[in-house]
Amino acid sequence: MKTSYIQTMLRLLLSAAVVTVAASCLGNYDEYNRNPNETTDEELERDNYNVGAKLLQLQNEVIPSEEHLYQFTEILAGMAYGGYSEGTKPDWASGKFSTFNPPVGWMKAPFVDVMTDTYAPYRGIRQVADDPVPLALADILRVAIMHRVTDQYGPIPYSKVVENKEGLLAVAYDSQQEVYTKMFSELDAAVAVLEENRDLSTEAFGEYDQVYGGDMKKWILFANSLKLRMALRLSYVDATMAKTKALEAIDGGVIEANADNAKFQPAVNRTAMCFADWKDHVISADLDSYMNGYNDPRNAKMFTLVTVTETSRDPQTGETTEVKKDLVRGLRVGVTPLQKDDAIAKCSFPKISDTDPIVWMTAAEVAFLRAEYQLRWGTMSEAGALYKRGVELSFEQWNAGKADDYLAAAAAPGAYASSVTSDCSNADFSARSTITPVWNDADDPETALERIITQKWIAIFPLGNEAWAEYRRTGYPRLAPTPDVCNKSGGTVNPQYGARRLQYPTEEYAENRANVEAAAATISGGDNAGSRVWWDKKPLN
């Protein structure tokens, strides 16, 4: 079992706080021999410490805050498949997610480590808490964690994990449809509890809440926004349920302002190490194409810039002029640089520092979700208004100024020309899309959807797994495929459409074989990266 840095520290704190004293015939022996500076079990319960520490552990798992687990789960898998990032290490050429042949050790982390790191504190809360508020918060956090896992894999162990009295994880799987149904029910029940306690003092759990400081009103907004995200995920597999659940979420109140964004603030954001210290990952050629093509004002806020020299030729005089520009530069997903230093020098990195929060969900994402709801079941004009609001909220979030000029500019993604020597003889590609930021009520619904999802993809960076899920669901944004020469899937993945799910790890086959094989048998195409999860039903484009 993988133990995170935060978990280790919490366990040490708990160990230091609890005093174990041998029994004695003296009735007051425990009190008599107690160090007055130490904390009793009763005091731990009174201050909500036992429950609060476990809630904090769950918060650390929504987007894994431990650097290695974040790297495996969010960057190497999610960001690669979501079109956000590629690695800089030449020795990864032998196997990685973006070439569809990840090493066995890489496949373990997103499933085994996330499951084990989640259910220890979750079960602990259910065992010791009798207050409905922490139980509701624990349920919301479990859904926030496990909806990402089911979106990665499809069927997962879910209901039986809680029902198992022995604390085992090797249990029968739920279908993804069953998982979603249960998650909707759990979110509804949790929101009902929090509504009854919406005015609870922030002192109750504020010390252990590094997202909203114990503000139950904001947790309600997050839970409903999470429900809205999940509802739209079902738009092509069950439009009726998608519409119903989405409307319930919107009516219940969702995140509409950046002040209410769901952001986990660790003492030290160790995920920044992956980019700033190790420099193992740079941004993708897809971001290069879209962000430079749009001349996006968020470029300098989101990424480091690279100075490039461009030569232009006057068509009348024939004179050439060299112009230096600061641009975002990336690697094509699927290629491997021959020299790490070459990629580091010529590519951009996300601007993530160790003092930054880890963002879970933003007002911009919610606005784009509401825009899509209106596109499908409302009016085009209202969809446009919410689309524009999403862009404006993203600009505000990144402190990038006003979005008016951006929304009015008929700019389109540009071609990509690689400057890094890689294992691919030609990593260049023409612009994959002609979509502009300009909203037009007269557009057909599919064009409008591409516009919404493309801007949403930019706005939700660096949520790699969310970007990947939306790409699979909608086909947008249009991403450059892994070059055929880099496709090492053995024919199970069509690089034009990318990986559609993660494969179950070998540990699951070793420890839970009957159940994982039964789950794999329900997946059309079996347990491989080219098979599609339950909600992935839109015709591939």
C-alpha cells in the first residue's frame, strides 16, 4: 500500500496525541499518571480531531496532492490523454500512457493507490462519526474521488467496498451505470444534510477543511456543481437522466463566482515539483496550437513563455524581417525527446508553485456546463450568454484582464512546428480545428458544442482527467493524434481517437481475479485501452 506524505504526518500526529496507559486496579490511575500537556481520547473526540484528520486525508485524494501519485494519475495518464502535456524523459520511450503501453508499475497507481488511500479514512469516518455533517462531507469527497476513477476505468468496486465488514477492497464491481446512480443518490442525501446545517459555525470543522474553511453553504455549491458535471457526462448515453439531474443541480445552487471555486490549499503544493523541480513534463503541442492561434492573453499567466524568432517576407519588395515573439511552446503528445535538456529549453511549463492551491472545480467550468445544458435543452442565446460568462470567469481567475477583445476576435488555432528533436521524424501538424472564440447564435448545435468544449478545455487546465473525459464524451477539442509510429498498443488503440479508458492493474488480477474478470467481461472490447466506457457513446469524429 502506498502511503502519502500527508497521510504519514497525520498518522504521526495521531500517534503522538493518543496516550495508551496500562490498566490498573487504581480507579484514577489513568488520570493520575497522565501528562497534563497530552491529549485524551475524549478531548480528541470533543475537538472533532479523529474525524477531522480523516476528512483532511480525503481532501488530499480528490486531486492527489502527493507528488508521485499526482504524476502517475493526473499528468502521465490524464494530461497526456486530455491533450495537455507530454514528458521530457528519453527513457520513457520504452513505455508510457501516451504511446498506449504504460509499464506495469504506472498502471498500479491510478487504481490501487487511489482506492487504498481513499477507503482507509472513509471507513474510519463511518466507524467513529455519529454526526451527520462529517458523514455527508465524507460522502461528497468519496464521490469527488471515485467519479474520476470510474471515468478512467468504467466498472469499479463501489457499493460492496462499503458493505464489506472486513475492510476488504477485493470485492465485486459495480457497473459504471450503477456507480453513477449510487453517486447521484449519495450527493442528494449529502446535500440534504448540509442544507439542514447550512448555518453551522465554521468553527465546527473549519480547522480540518482546507477547501472552504468549514462553510457548509459553499460545500453545497460544490456538491451540486459536481452533480452537474456528472449529469452532462451522461448526455449521449441517457439524455433524460442527464437533463433531469443537471436541472436539479442548477436549481439547487452551483458555483457561479470565482470566490466559491473548489480549491484545496495544502501547506505545500508538492504537485509543483513535477513541473518546476523535476521538469519531467512540458505542455502539449495542442495547447501550443490553440493558445498561440488565439493569441490568448492567459498565456503568460498559465505558462512559461519561450522566445522564438519568426521571419516574415514582404511580398512586394521581397525583403525579410526577423521578429522575436514570446510564445507557449509544447511537445506533441506521444513523441519522446531525444534529449531532456532540449525539451526543457525549448518548451513551456505550467506555472504552478508550491504555494498555489490544487483546483478541483471552478466557476468557469460550471458556466460552460450550464452553457451546454442550454444548448441541449434551452435556448441558443442563453447558451451563448453562459459561454461568454465562462470565458470571462476564466480570464478573471487567471487575472488576464477583460475578455471582450478575445471573444470578438475571429482567430483560429494555428499549425504546430516542432523545435525539439524526438523519436518521431515529423511531429508537425496542421491546425486541427477552425473554431474561433466568437459566439454566433446562428451556428448549428455541433459547431456551438465544439466552441463551448474548446474554451472549457482551456479554462479547466490543469484538470487532465476531466479534459480527457470531456474529449471522449464530445470529441472536442480536436486534438492531434499520437503519431502512428509511436502507437505501441499492439492494435488495441486507434490513435486517431486516443485511449478510451485505463486497463485494470496486474495487482487487481492477482488479488481480485474473479471479480475483475467478471467486470472486464461486461466491457465491449474487453479490458484494453481502446474499449469505451458506458457513457462514451457519441460516434467518433
